[in-house]
Amino acid sequence: MARLNTYLLFTLIFLIALAVAIVAMPAAGPWRPTTIAGALTAAAAVASFFVIRAFRAARHQPALRPTWVLFSLGALLWFAAEALTLYHLLARGVAAAYPVYADYLWGAGAACIIASLIVKIAQRPPRVSPQALAGALATAAVALLLAANFVILPALRNPALSPADRAAEVFIAVADLALGALALVVIAIHGGHGMGRPWAQLALGLVFYAAGEAIHWHLVQAGLYGPAGNLVTALAWTAGYLLIGMGAYYRRLVLKGVIPLEAPAAEPPGGGG
């Protein structure tokens, strides 16, 4: 566990340094949004690196391969989206107009990760706490109502949006909701054995990321999200990426036998993704 503790320490130091940098920089000018984009690109690179390494460790196990193939592809697409956003800021000094290629890359990545979570949940799970699963589903239902009220319905009713922009708004809201809801279900399935379980840790990263997305879109709808970015959303997204990387790193260590993971009695041999 020493390796994971070192990773967690790095994550905390990185988040604190990012928060200090954002607060210290003036809101006007390109420095703050460029710093946020650089941090997100670096965090997405870390996440995709460890997700791919987890896939490489699981590639010889047919039961695990589909989940990690889809998740690896999604992580790479998210990294490409963050890198493209950073490129626009460095090359042009301003963010590209919405929607841009980075948004399409993000959407494709989200679709891959959502499919990965569905495949994961469809596998035979270990012991599931009915209370935990009910709590996850109830939270997802509340999130659906909030997303419908504050994002989806306003987007559908907004006459200023073109049909393409309206579809993009609805897709992003639904994708964010699906990411958060499915991640909560994964945590409910695996959290009974401690939040340190690899997939629960990885899903926790998705919850942080989806929370950052929800806050972002609420601020956008309210007209409060400026070109300089937002401290809370930046930290939530960055923490999400780094926790995803930590979960994937944990899973690789388990697959390699570096960290023993006692499987529950109800879990089939090689199960757990």
C-alpha cells in the first residue's frame, strides 16, 4: 500500500498547488485558464497512463478485457480533448468557440466510459448491500430530476440555440448524469469491501469528475462561468482524473499480485474487473 499512499500524497500536493496558483493569478488575461487547462491535461495524462497499464495487466483475462478496452479508449479520448483545449489556449490565447473538436472528443470518450461501466455492472458482482444499491439509485434519481430541471429542459426551450447546440447540451447533461449514476452503482457494488477497492476508487474519481461537470454546467446556465474558469470545477475535474488514475494503478497492482486482494465468497474466480 506504500505505492498508493505515495500516489495519494502526490495528488493532495498537486491539488493544493493548483488551488494556490489559481487564487494567486489575476482573473484577467490568459494565465489562469491556461494553468487550469495545463493541470487538467497533466491529470488526464496520468489517468490514461495508469488506465492503459491496468488494461495491459488484464489483457490476457477475457472476462476483464472488454471493460478495460472501453475505459482505456475513453481515457485516451478525454486526454486528447484536454490537450486540444490547452493547444488552443497556448496557440491563440483564448479558448476555442463551443462546440469544438475537443467537445466531440470528450463526448466520444464519455460514451466509451459509460459503456465500460455498463459492462462492468452487468458482470456477476460480489456481495451487494441492498441499502447501498438503493441509496445509489435514489441519488441517481435525484440527479436526473436536477439535471432535467436545470440543464435539459432549459436547453430544449432555449430559442437562441440551434438544433445542433441544443442536442449537444442535452447529450452532455445526459452523459454527465450517466457517468455519475453508474459510478455510484459501482461504488455500491464494491464499496461494501472498503472504498479502497480498485473499482470503487476509480468510480469515486468519476463521481468527482461528474460533480465538476454538474457545477460547470450550472454556472454556464446561470451566466456565471467566465473565461478565466472556476476554482471548484478545476479542482473537481483534476481530482477526478487523478483518482481515476489511482484506481487503475491499484487494480494493476492487484492483477500483478503486488497487493493481495481477498475476493469475497460470492465473487467468481477472476471476477471483479
